[in-house]
Amino acid sequence: MTLTRRKFLALTAGGAAAATGLSGCGSVSSLGGPDELSLWAWTGSVNDDLVAQAAQGIPGAPGKKISLTRIGGDYKTKLLTSLAGKSLVPDIVGLNDDVATYFPNADQFLDLHELGADKFKPEFLEWKWKLGITPENRMMAYPMDTGPTALFYRRDIFEKAGLPTEPGDVAAAAPEWNDFIELGKKLKQAVPGSAITDNITSVYQYALAQLPKRYMTPDGAYIGDGDHIKQAWDLAVRVVEEGLSANAQDGSTDANAVVTNGRLVAFVGAVWWAQLGPKNAAPKTKGLWRVTPAPGGPGNRGGSFLAITKYCKDPEAAFAFITWLESAKNQAQSFLDPVLFPSTPASYDDPKMTGPDPFFGGQKIVDVFAESAQKYPGTYFSPYDSIINDPIKAELVNIEIGSKSSDQAWRDAQKLVDRELTRVGAI
């Protein structure tokens, strides 16, 4: 089934106005002066020093400079509203890992194939490159960072429980999720209260992040009721039934507390969790954490893109900026601040990334995440993934808080998904 603009607009703000195509490059409605290219991004999405350099002059584009606006709040709605109104539209925009939600309106952005993007393709992870290309082969978005996953664990607690402590040994002991659950049970027995996840949805999301398929096929068929999704669901439920979840729901006051108080002793998470999790919530545990390949295999959760709108005053200068910003050298710098994991494998050997991390006992954790990023199989994200994922997550929470059985919650989740997909015309 071909995705239509009508179906997409039902998903987003700006409905009918967004249905009309945008005018070509150089629109008087674009932001900034004639020699200034406007960039919209959110906090933590770009390296400040690199943007400051481009603000003085874009390398490879003499006489042009970048003007960055950090957009707070609901970034996506603000961007869609700007595009729909055809007024004060930025030249370049950041897009999050929900990039596929923009695909049905890809004609509002320039096709980067036409600007020469293909010559840069060998520098990037293939699966990441593909995520910015629509099913109709229009390259709407250029790769930025990724979110490779791994297993974080407390070495001291593993030692106390009589379990393997070195990263290679832990990986060998828990190559699959079932093995990891068995380790969790031993941890809980030796150190009562120990948890291997913060909540039920984390297990589900990270199991989902390892799969080569998700909720829909590229031609629009819904497969979110298939065995692969049910297996990830059942895995998450089992972790809860074994008493291995901290039941700290996202957004609750317990979310950081379970890291701070030491209850969360192992966690399958994306690379960015190192900063948001233990380094932020439990700085006194410096030296106690380690990282190893995740049970179940490599995965990815997160990562962003850059796109050039059809309002762009100077597409060639904009393209020069994004290819410069996302070069292997500059992606390595962006790993240091704001901790964006590169989509360019050449970055993984850059001295900026290869040093030992004192917080993780001097381990070179980049090696673990680089392997995950390079071995991740990739998958297809549909424009409807978020409206499918939300009710599934909500029903999983109902299981953890005890308000529904797994069977009832699964049935209810599928009913909600069916209703939402029908509402937006996807099925």
C-alpha cells in the first residue's frame, strides 16, 4: 500500500495547510539574511564549537554562514507548523529518529541525491544511510548520530553474586535474553532487590531495537501483531514476572532513583544512557560500571538526521554545511560533546573516541558500541510507528502495575492500534 499525504496529514499538526506544496528554493519566507542559512535543532543535537565555526563561515561555501536556533518544547509540531504556513521556514532542519513520519511529505524537502549525496555514502553505516531515504528512493535526510545498544552492568555487584565480572565473560554467559534473565535471578538471590531493567517498556523497546523488522512493511502492511512483536512483548512480561524489574516508570521520580540507590545493577541500553543514567544519576559509582555486548545481539535506539527544506536560499551551501558537519572527523568531535555516537565508522578509530573511560573502570567502551553499530542489521521504520508504539507501551505498563493480565493487555493494545491506524487511513 502506498502511503498518501492524506494519511500523513491526519498524523500531524498543520493538516490541510501542509497538503499544499512548498515553493522552490530562495523563497522570501525563509529565515535569515541572504548570506545566512538558518538551522533549527534541539538542545544536545549539534556540537556548539562546530556550529560556532560555521557561524563565522561555512567551510566550502565562501560568503555563507550558519545561524542556529535551538527549538524547545514540541520541536516536531513547531517544524510542521512552520512548513505548513510557508512562512519563516528554516533552510536546514534537524530530524529525530522518527524521520519516517515526514516521508509522505518528502516533497517539502530537497532530494539530497540531486545535490551529490551518493558520493558520501561509503563513509556511513549502510543501515543508517537507508533510514533517510523514502520508499520512493528520495533521499530526504542526511545521517547524523546513531544509538547503538549494549549491556551496562555493575561489576562489583556481579562479583558479589559470584557471577562473571569481565566484559567478555559476561557476554559469554548471557548471549541471549533468557540467559540474561537467569543471571538476573542469581543477582536478585545474592543481592535482594537487584533489578536488570528499570521497567517493562525498556525491555520491550530494546528487544524491539534488535529486530530486523518492526510494525509495518515498506508497502504499508501492518505486522505489529506478528510473532516477532509478541515475542518481545512476552520477554518483557517475563522479566516482570520474575521480579527483575525496578518498576520505575518513565517520567516518574523513581526513574533516576533506581540508579542512584543502586537497585538497577544491569541494563540493556543505548550509548546515550551512559550519560543520562549512571554518570548523571550515580556519579559516586564511578569505576564500578562496565559495558559488554547486549543479550540478543546488536541493536539501535535513537539517532538523528539533517534535511534541507525547499525554502532553502542556497542548497549547495546548505549541503556543504551538512556534509562538513557530519564528516568522520567532526562526528568524532560531536561524540565528546554532546555525546553523539557517529554514523561514520572511520570515527571509531579517532583518538577523540578511543581513549579509556574512567567512569567505566578505564574500559574503552566505544569499542563495544562500535561493534554494535556495525553489526546491527537495520530495519524499516514506518510513518506510523509512533502511533503504534504508544498504545503497546501503555498496555505493557498496565501489566507491570497489575491492572491487566498479559493476554488482556495484548488484545487491548491491538484493538487500540487498529483503531488508530483506521483513523489515519493506514489500514
